[in-house]
Amino acid sequence: MKSFLKSAICMFALAAVACGGRKSEGPAFQDPHPLPEEPMVMRAASIGRYGGRFVLAETSGPKTFNAMMANETSSTDLTDQMFIGLANFDNGTQEETPFLAKTWEVAPDGLTWTFHLRKGAAFSDGHPITAEDVLFSFTVAYDEVVHPSVQDLLIMNGKKWEVTAPDPYTVVIKTPGPNAMVVSSASSVRIMPKHVLEAPFKSGNFVSAYNVSSPPDTIVTSGAWRVKQYVPGEKTVLTRNPYFFGIDTEKHRLPYLDELVYLVVPDQDAADLKFRSGEVDGIDNVKPENYRWYEDHQKEGNYTLHNLGPSLNTNFFWFNQNRVQKASPGKKVGDPQVDPVKYAWFNNPVFRRAVSLAVDREAMIPSIFFGDAVKNWSQSTPANKVWYSADVVKFDFNLAEAKKLIASLHWVDKDGDGFVEDTSGHTVGFNLKTNSDNKMRVSMANFIRDDLAKIGVKVNLVPVDFNTLIVNLREDFQYEAILLGLQSGVPPDPAMGQNVWRSSGKTHYWNMAQLSPETPQEARIDALMDTLVSTPDLEKRKAAWKEVQNIVNDQGWIVWLPTLNTKLPLRNRFGNTEPSVIPHRLIWNIERVYVKPSGAQP
Amino acid sequence: MRTYIAKRFLQVIPLLFGISFLTFLLLQLAPGDFLNQMAENPAISPATIDAMRRRFGLDQPWYFQYWLYLQNVILHFDFGESFSRHQPVFTVMREGLSNTLILAGAAAVVTWGLAIPLGVWAAVRQYSWIDKGLSLVAFVWLSIPEILSGLLLLMLAARTGWFPVGGMRSIDYDDLNGFGKFADVSWHLALPALVVGLVPLASRMRQMRGNLLDVLRLDFVTTARAKGLDEGIVIYKHAVRNALNPMITLFGYTLGALVSGSFIAEIIFSWPGLGRLTLDAILTQDQYLVMGSVLMASVVLILGNLIADLLLAIADPRISYD
């Protein structure tokens, strides 16, 4: 057996020599087409050179190449590179920058937005991109049957926007009311080629158009990249759109790279190993327990572990204060979903503040996050350049204060079991649910159980399957408290999270989809969200958001937990890389990234 | 024989019917549906989720959904569409199935190519150091979980560079010539095939050893030896051939298990097979894709058993199905 293994390895090692070498550098790309009439100069640190490829590991392959139908990151990671919007969110400055629209302005009425399109922009088949294509894309976005999720951003109080094209290079959008998010919402509509997709749209086949088995040549794109090859379960290769309108300051057409490869590596440990062996150039998701290894091996691996600071994603828990909205046996409309005894505790801001005061977040950071986390008190984490404010109301760890609050409720431990009883003699405690597959959340819940025991509140930890958790929190409300997290959208504007903060919101976790606000504080938040969504004035919006955060934190509706620092490894042989905490973290500016000449590495 | 095969095929119909019903029922009992994950995205409204639920037919009661599914399968041989990919289930599964069969086939070669010679060797040298050593190694391997042996081999690959770290093809695969392509896939195949193939090795090897020992005790072997036949001919020409009979049945039965046996290795080694596809489908509750892969695995299992029975009839003239 031993000798067999040895000879097998030798045999395959020979094959390895035959096929393990790197692709030889072919002749550099020569731009065959003249530059468009109005090209777009893209900001970059240095002038690159043509050639090479970037390999990125993804946990699963794309499900569709149809940007309208793509709903999960495994697909949008690709479609966002292949299809553009009117404007583009710059991860570096965290602002909307011109893209297909070279300029835009809003009329004094605050409702009429005029976008001026770039002349000479073309799809990957050379067909010009005009206002017709923009109108077509909006028609698809508003279609009742196709119903892409982007539709939600384009409807205000049930009313659609009015989108017109007075000439081939002008698009006018009239909104039914003032809206602060017009530019970013309109840019979420990806521009799809009318000349290719109108026929499938009319025959009702739009949904399955541009699916993963479509021949790559038939997928006509508007962005910097188009599909070159798709191998199910293995990889997708994008290559440059030869007609892309982006150029560098010396008038070289972008992108510089010949290929952008998305390699499917479902197992995270395997992705780490692939990075170590050099097969992968960047990983978008590293476990914090591996940060140390990556830091220690930067030199020999010729890569840098970029510390991007706190993530945009949050962790928190909340108490179930939902009421029954549909009568069922034993429960009538308006009853609390949880046991009325517990509801009385959960509904009491003093209890919620005491809980927040009892959670020792600093103790969690070294043991759960390996030191790579910060305390966080808002959905706008410190990573958020525009919306973060350091001085929001917070109830950070203070055991004495927490105990004082519990005592002020006249809750005392009468039976000596270490846990307090409320005034009617019930032992105070709750079940804390979280999804069992997330190790970090389970560890945080463990810490919370120990912390709350110190103020005499008994916590039972209930890790459950993710789908069960979602059903619990959305449909049957069979929970007392849930520990979860929220990811941030792009752009990370709090108006994107309306559903979480509005009392009528479907993601207003602690008391969802209220018919009218139950508390004066929630009524105030609703009014503030109106301002946030409709006022174009950034300072007024910031003030409104600050007040929302202060109310939520003062009420203790959400008990905030630390946020992880993001660190991502990236090979040093690439120039112009600029990793960012905002998705797509490694490749948001990939059209400007190039392979440095060998020997030029630091 | 023909009637026997026909009968067996007829028996398959109610079986598949039952399997599809149970799978569908279990999928309905599992909490949530395909749209749950999306419902957690604050940017997607309940109206959108409802519209999608209507488009996928998930707003209908489950028995109605099942009825529609059956109708489409029976009348149009249409196994539905994957929710996430907007593609027919069979299109999605085709590629995965062939990759899984490649891995399973290579694993079978590892298992049987090692089990039979080693089993014979151990039986011939019963109770020797070789016999004991072989059992020890085989059982140690049997007791290491696939997930651990897989990760260990993956680490070996990363450390030494002798093997690729998972995947099925190199990134430059398309630039290779015919032989290079074959060598490239084999090179990627080596470790996962070893992981999958070595698990059943211990039991197959012990079975071969036991069978041969049983045969060696039979009268005809004694007769052959008494005739003064060469010991080599006694063992390899007469005894081993008889001892192989039960192994043939076993081989047929393991054919069916092959497809489901490699799921864990597929995930660790990023092998683009049916296992990963099915796991993804189950986790996201892509229900018709799950149904499709369960039915596919069942058909392979049933065919495997049928082949086992037929092989036995061919190998052993004493058995006949008429």
C-alpha cells in the first residue's frame, strides 16, 4: 500500500509539472476600437498596463447572469461588474459618481431629475447605449410579472416614478414626492440591452433570459466586463467589454486585466488553502481566527492582509414585543405573542436598559473576536464615513448601574436561587435564540447568559437552524429574544434600512408591521424617517438619523453587540487595488487594477 | 430473464412514487421556504416576496403543488425549474451528475483495486504480520471520518504542492491538449478519490479475505491439493474465482451508494458534483431541485441493485431468474 501511494504520487507529480505552470503572457491587448465621444476618466493611483488576470474565491457560483433577476451575492458579485447604472457608488469616497450619466441635476421643485447620458457609450456588442435602453430597463423593473426586487426602491407610497426620454441622451425622472435617494435608487436599475432583451420580455421569457447556460456570446453587457466562460460549479471567467467607456488619465481604455475569474470554493478552509498555495489572489471572507496566520505569512506569500477597520455589519439582540395580528385559538388580536408576564418585562424600557448595561462587550472582544472588533451602537458603524456619529446615546457595561435599575423595579431574589423574581413572584429570565451555524453569535449568546446571571436574570440559550429562526421571527413569533445581525446595503444610507426602523416596517424586529405606532417614540421615529427619506439636504438628514439612533438606544429596543474588524488578504503583484469595507470589497474598482511588472514589487 | 427485468422495472414505479411523495412531504415539514432568506433583506418588501411566492406557486397548498408536480412529470416529463437559477432542474443536474460519477468511478477503482488483491494476500498469509498490519491500517482509515481525512490530505496538498488544493480542473485547463486535460483532471481526482475510496476498503478487504478462507476450507480445494496441483493454481485459478462470487453482488449494491457516498468529499475538495448541488438546494429550499436530485440518486440506487442481481446470474450459472 505504501509503495502504491508513493508511485501514485510520483505519477501525478509528473502530470503536475506538465500542467501546473502559469499561463504564458501573450501579446498585450491592443484596443481595436476608437474611444467613445465622451469617455469617462476613472480615478486611479497609477497608470496600469494590459494583461493578466485576477482570481477571486467565491463560496458558490452565479445562479443567473440576468442583473434584474439576481438576488444573492453569488450572482450580483458578477452582474454588478457586467451591468452598470446611471451613477456609480464610489467605495473610496462613499459618494455617487457619474457613470452612464455624465451629469444630473434636480429642478427647483425637488421632484424632476434630469440625467444626461454619455455620448458614444456602447454595449459589449458595439450597439450604442441610449435613453431607449434606460427606459426599457425601467419598464422591466416596474413589470408586475417579472417583479424584480429593485422595484421596491422605485415605488413611493404605492406610486411609480415617471421616467421619460426627451432625446436619446437625456432621461427625466419625475418622482411623486421629494426623495433623497433618487440617484442611488435609479442607479440600482441595471441597464440591459433593449435590442437583445425586448423580444424575450414581450414573450414573457425575460426571467429565464441570460441564465447561466446561455452561450457567453449572447450575453450582451453594459459594464466593463462580459462573460467569457462559465463552468458549472467550478468557475466563471469574465473578460473585458471592448466597448467600455471608462479610460485612465492617459486615454487607455479600461479594464487593464484580460480576465476576472470567480473560482467556486464552497468550503472556507479550502479557500484559505487555495490562497496559501497561490491559486487565488484574494479572499472576500476570512475567519477572524485565521487573521493571525495571514498576518504572520505576508512576506513569504507576497500578499498583504489589509486591515479595513470595523465592518458595516452589526450584531445585536432584541426582545419579542410583537402582538397577535391574526386571531387564532387561544389568542386574540392585540394579545402579546409572548407570555403576558414576560411581555410586561420586555415592554419595560428600564428592564431593557438594565440588560444592555449588564453586557460586558469589552470581555467579548478578546475571546470571541480575537481582539479584532469594536463596540458598536448603531446600524451606521464606524466604517460608515457619512452616517456614523460617535456620540449617540448608549448603555455600555456598568454592573452597578444595571443592578440599581433592577432594584428600582423591586425585583429581588427571594428564594435564594441566584435569580430575581418580579413583584408577582415569577423568576425573571428569557430564552435567547440564535442560528446555530454561526459560531460567533452562539459565543456572544453564551457571554450574555453569564453576564445577565450577574444581575439575577436567567438566560437559556437556544441555538436553532437558520430557517427555523427566520420562521420564528417572521411567521409564528415563537421566541422571547433573538440574537442576529444586519448587513448594510450599498450605499450604506440609513434610508435603505427604512423597513427596520419604521413602526410599520416588516423588519421592525421587536414589534413588526404595526398598523399605527404603538409608542410615542416610534411615532417620532416614523416622522424622522420621513424626513430622512424625502429631504435632499444632507445635514437635515444626518440630524434626523442621529435622533433615530438616540431614541432606539435610549429605549433599549436593540441591545447592540460588538462589530468585527474586517481584514482581507490580497496579493502584492496587483497595482491600484483599494480594498474597502463596502461590497464588493476587493473588486469594486477591478477595472482599474493591473498586474505590476515583475521585479517592481515592494 | 427478460420478464424478470420487466417485472423489476414495473416495481420501480410505485417505489419512485413513494420516494417523491415522502421527499415532498419532508420539504413541506421543514420550516420556511425558498424566500425566507430574501425576506431578511430590509431592502426587499413583503409585496415583492409575495409576488415571487406566487410566481413559484409556493402560495398554493402543498398537496396541490405536489399534484401539479406529478402531472408535469407524468404528462410532460417535466421535472420543474430551479427557483434560484430559473432553469429546468435537469439542465442544472446534468453536469453535476457526470462529475459525481467520475469521482465515484475513480473511488470504486481505488476500493476494489486495492480490496481484492489485499484481501487475497491477507487470506493466503492468514494471521501473519502482513494480515494483521493490513487490517490495522484499513481499520484505522475506516475510523477516521471523511471530513478529517479530507482536510488532512488537503493540507498535505497545500504544504507540499504535490496535488492541487481542491477543484476539478486547473485554471489553464482550456489551454491544454487532450492528454494534458486528462492528466489535469486525474491529478485533481487523486485525493478526493482516495478519501472516498479508502472508507469502504476495510470492510471489502475483510470480506474478500473471509470469502477466500471459507473457500479454501472446502473439499474441492483439498481435492485439488491432493491431486498435487501447484498451490498458485489452486488459489488463483480455483479458490479466488469461487470466492469472488459474493463480491460481485456486493459490487452491484455499492454502485448505488456511490452517488451518495461522495457528498462530503465533494464539498471539502470543491468538486463540482451533485452532492454540493443537492446540499445547496436543501439549504436554500430550492424544492424542485431537491426533488430532482433525490429521484436521480434513487434511480441510480435501484439500477445498481438490478445490475447486482443480473451480474450474479451471469457469474453463477446456478442462479436463474426464470
